[in-house]
Amino acid sequence: MPGSIFGEAFRVTTFGESHGKAVGAVVEGVTSGLPLCEADIQKDLDRRRPGQSDVTSPRKESDTVQILSGVFEGKATGTPVALLIWNSDQQPSAYDPIRDVFRPGHADYTYQKKYGIRDHRGSGRASGRETAARVAAGAIARKMLAQKGIEIRAYTLQVGDIRAARLDYAAIDENPARCPDPEAAARMVELIRQAAAEHDSVGGIVECRASGVPAGLGEPVFDKLDADLAKAMLSLGAVKGIEFGAGFAAATMRGSRHNDPITPTGFASNHAGGILGGISSGADIVFRIVVKPTSSIAKEQRTIDTSGRETTVRAEGRHDPCICPRIVPVVEAMAALVLADHLKRQAATEV
């Protein structure tokens, strides 16, 4: 089946295209009685929307969400919650020059091979615009998690070769890079501006931490908690890798160092990233994702057209020169969806 459905006990179906009429989501498994209104969702969408600074896409979208069903008198009814976000600043004509040309690094070529047809207007479902629906659904999951004392924070750890050296949560939303290190953030912003001026793009690393997660979430084989988190993150178009805890650095460590000592008050270290055997340990869940440079760039690149003939392409339209700042709330949303799903699944086993 087409992969637009995510989760089991807490399930999300997203729909819509970048330059279509709207994007949205249907969310099932929302706890009945949960206080819920559009403002709860809007604050997360406002963090994701384009046009926030000169280092993001200049597309102007209010991303105003409408709740169509599943809420009555300010509370979730337990039935599907339908969310709608109208697109208001489409410019599909900007993509006319690439109607019959594939952009290197993008999903144009593979969508054509799979479906025999593609939406060239900003790539349709392959566009980052689709993530607005994920963030809207994730905001509901986040509110459910907050009732359990679970908090999720993501931030830009690295852009290009510039890496944050400190972690100040208060600084994350105070700079355009969404970096927890103000000094590194300033250098990141300059690097992103430089890439944009050169009609190019730059990648980076986003780190996410979930605190307050109880021990025992996850399944021991195929539905491991880290496996589901990995699937959630790798389902984002720009993400090309993920690591938990010490991650790939474990390759240079010995077991005596990598193993987290267990004390009466908890774990003395967290090289495992809060997950052991696919099940949460009670320590903070920590993972990092690699975000590739934006594929759509205005620099001339070699490619082919739909007839297989060699040509060149410059991607027109409005694109982020670095995806990291705007993917931060999306990462939080996807982590929230996974944790809410596993909380629901765990509760079902305890009945």
C-alpha cells in the first residue's frame, strides 16, 4: 500500500501536495478527553513554516490549521481528528522549466520510474511541504506526552563543519539556525548565507533528546523503539542517516567503555542513547540525524530529460539553502508520534 500511514495504536495519515490546494492529516488514537484546540497545534506549525528568516525559503504561508473533526467543546472525543492546512502561496509556474527535466539529488527521477507520472510543481508529495501535516499531528502527540511528563527537544547541532560546543535550550529559538550555542549559531547563519549567495546549499546534523520517557516502551524484535524512531526519521526526505547515543563512535570503543554502568539511581552514562534491546531504559533518548544539502539549487547541474537526453538544469522556485533550521520541529513531531504510539501500545498490553 502507498506509504502515507504511520503508526499502529496512534496512527497518522497525511495527504496533499506542495502546490496543491492543501495539506493535512487524519489522526487516530487521540486519547478521549484530551484538551485540544487549534492554538495547541498552531504554535508548532509556526516554528516550521517558511519565510521566517533570510536563511529559509521565502515562501509565505501562514500554515493556519483547521480542526475539522474529533474535537467537541475543547476536548478530543476519541474519534479521528482531521486537520487541514490550506496552501496560499503556490507558484507552480516557477517549475514549468523543469516539467520534463529531472533534478539531480531529488525524487523526480524515482517518482517517474515508480508511478509513470510525477507532479513537477515542487515535487508534490516529495516536497518538504508535506511535513506541515506531520507537525500538526505531532503537536497532538506532544500534548499527550506532556501529560506523562515527557518532553522532546531537537536542535541544529552542526551545519557544514561548524558544530555547537554548548547546549543552551533557551537559545534554540532565539537564532535562525535553531542552534543551542549562540556563538556557533552566528557562524552557521553566515555559512548558510554564503551557500545561498553561491546558488548552492549546505547540510548538517540535528540532535534530538526526549526526557521523561519511562522504561519499558518498545518491542524486542521488529518493532524496537529505536527501529521505529529510525524509520520515522528516515521517512523525512532530507535525512540520510541516524545514530543513537554514542552512535558510530561505538566502532572505536570497547565494550567495557561503551556499556552504561547501572546504579541504584539510574545509568552512570548514556552511550546507548536511552534504548537497550529496542526498549526504553528510562534514561534520556538521544539520537542524531544527518540532513543532506538541499537538492533544489540554482547552480547549473548535469542531468537528463524525460526522454533520456542529456541536458542541464537550474532549479527555480523557493528553497531552503539549509534544511536544518526548519526540520527541527519536524524531528520533534516524528519523535512524538513514535513515543505516543508506543505508549498506547504499552498501555494495551497492561490491560
